[in-house]
Amino acid sequence: MTTAETSGFVRIRLEVVLQVDDEGAVTEAALRRIAEDEGMPEAERAHAESAVTEDTAEALAYLVDPFDLVGEVPGVELQQASWSSERIDYDPDSPEWDLGEDDGGDEPYDD
């Protein structure tokens, strides 16, 4: 039997490139989210506030949440997620950024 026939787990790989036009707005939104997180310990809150203030990529990491992507999808439960953000050099005309290019990963899921 193949994995598709025996496993109910599906991995979705996603890469997103965002253009930030207003770093201040991103930072403010991240700071609001941190302030609203009642379960965050004060030491962690201070670290998070410092990180999002110093780096817009870190601020985006606080705002973009994989749980939000699948939270309303019926019949699924998110088991694990990880994500990161980093500043990159982006050239949309470069063949390196061809989103249709096969990355050598697993075959796409077909239903």
C-alpha cells in the first residue's frame, strides 16, 4: 500500500514572498497582537516587542499564522506547523523565482 492509501496526514508546502510597503504599519500590528496575547509571559513579551521593533520580517512572523489558514477547513485538525521569515533579495524576472518550477519534492496531491 502507498502512503496515500494508508495515511490521513498531508503536508502542504507553501512559500510566500511579500512586498512590504509600510514597515511602520506592520510593526504596529505585530505590537498590537503581542499586547493582546494574554498568555504570553512578560519576559517573552519584552523579547517579542524588541524583535518586531527591530526587524519587519520578525513582525510579519508574528502576524502570519498557519493556524489561521486551516482553522476553518472542515474535517481537518492542524497537527504541527512551523514558519519563519527573512529579508530576501527578490527579482521577479529571475528564473530562480519561477514558482512553477519543480523543487524536487514529493509529487503534488491529486484527488
